[in-house]
Amino acid sequence: MPQLDTNLQDLSIVPAQAQGLSLRVDEQIHQEAREYLRAGLQGSANSHRAFVADLKQYSAWCQQNGYEPTPLSPVALVEYVTFLGRTRSFFTIQRHLASLAKLHRQNKVDSPTTDEQFKVFMKGFKLKKTVRQKQAPDFSLKQFRQALDALPHTPTGLRNRAILLLGFTGAFRRSELAQLNVNHILIDETGMVIRLDRSKTNQFGEVEEKAVSYASEAEYCPIGAIADWLAVVGREEGPLFVRIRKGERVTGERLSDEWVNLLVQRQLGEPYTAHSLRASFVTIAKANGADDLEVMNQTKHRTTTMIQRYDRRRNIRKHNASGKLGL
């Protein structure tokens, strides 16, 4: 399988003799530079996992069909995309193509994804394939309350209640929920503020916060749920959401984002995913009169176009402008 190139042989350091400075580069500097280069090549943890998975499949296909992974010809890429098209959606194939382009850049060879004939092929491929992206369904507040009511008053139940309520009211992605630490949470009489060190739209650790308000009903209050869970955790640092062993033994092991997804499906039903928490937040908030900027301040989307995609209101009789024409 192709490997990431983190060799520093191509990085040159030029002494600043014109300024009368003497530069001494030791091994520690080289090691730090290698780490920065590796981080730049890999990107975020989620992006790197997708990249590695894509290359694993790509390498297997190349081996089976007698192709070298790089450089790949445009004709061979057409064959690969056609192969992927049998089982993959158009948007998943776009991700695979981005991974292949990245692989070719790392190996300093031209990517076949830029070939003009390949672009013509992709235009035809898009016309023939459905490009409608599968969306996570939204749930109603009634469904959500029923899911919360079914949770027991045990450490596991308190943790799961906190995850669901925070995920929904904070419009969190599952990866963001899994990455939260105890010291990211600030609760006072005005509400709760959650600090995000990293997110899908914040890869460089800029200051990013979300605010959550107290709910009118205590049993459905996200702040109360988090406070109850923090009392169980009993520490001031480390991962917020952790695994619980048999006998309700709370560990210090961070939950995975895949586990968050399984929790949503177990409590709300098979069609739902962790992404339903964000979709439902947008849909319900918009239905209750929130404007796009208010919603974006919580979801951290950069454009209103994405908010419209997340809004799941599809009742064409209820949400329709034809009755507002004045006829």
C-alpha cells in the first residue's frame, strides 16, 4: 500500500549569512519539522482514516488488474471509477478521487483526475448516476422525549442521556462529541458553554464555542444531564464521555464516535444516525422560528446553503408558498 512521504530530504535550510546570523539545525529541529510535515500530509484524523481506507481498496484493485498505483493513466482511472460506480454513491466516489489526487501529489506526479478526457467521462458519469445524497432522517420532539424516557437512572443511562441531549441541543457531530473533555464544559447560572478544540470546519484549533440554554422541563434539560454525568465522572480533566464496564464500572477510556452512532440507532431506531441529531436540531429550530444566523451559530456552518440542506421539512402541504399568493 502506498505510504505517506515524510522525508525531509527535499526541505532545504538556507543560512541567513546576509544578516550575520549563524543557524544550527540539530536533530530535534528536524524531528519537529517532520512532525509538522506529517500533520500537513495527513490532515485531520477523520480525513486520514478515510484516505488510508480509500488507498487500501485502490491498492488492492491495482494489484488485481496489473496497474502501478502511481502514476495511473486516465484510462485506468476511468476503469476504476466504473468499478466503484457499481457499489458506491457519486459523493463517495468524489472522496476516492480526492484521495487519489492527494496520493499523486505526494509522489510528485501528475494526477489523472485533471485529465480533460477524464473530466468529460465524469460529466457523463454524473448524468447517468443518481447524485442525490442519502440524508440522515430527522426525528420529532415526541420521538426524542420517548427515547430519553426509556433510559434507566444508572451511570450508563445518565451518560447516554447526556450524549443525546448535548448532541441534539448543541448540534454536534459525533466526532466532536467523542473528542470533548471534561474541562471543555463551563456551567453557570446563565447556561452552558462548550469549547471545541477541533472540528470539521475548524482544523487549526481556532477559538470555537457553543452555548446551550437551560430547558423548561428538568428531565429534558441538557445542562442538568451533563451536571448529573459529571457528578458520576468525578474528575476535572480527561475525556467527557467514557466506556462503562459490566457492573456499571465507569472507566477513563474515551468513547469512539462509532459508538455514538450506535447509541442513536439503539434509542431512536435503525434508520437514524448520529447525524440525525444535527439534522433534527436544524429542522426543529427553523420550524420554531430560528433564523439561519442563529442556527449557523450553533452548527458552525459557514453558508446558509448548508442550513437549507440540513432542514428536513418536507411536508409539501404544510410548508408551501402557494397558499400565500393572495388569491
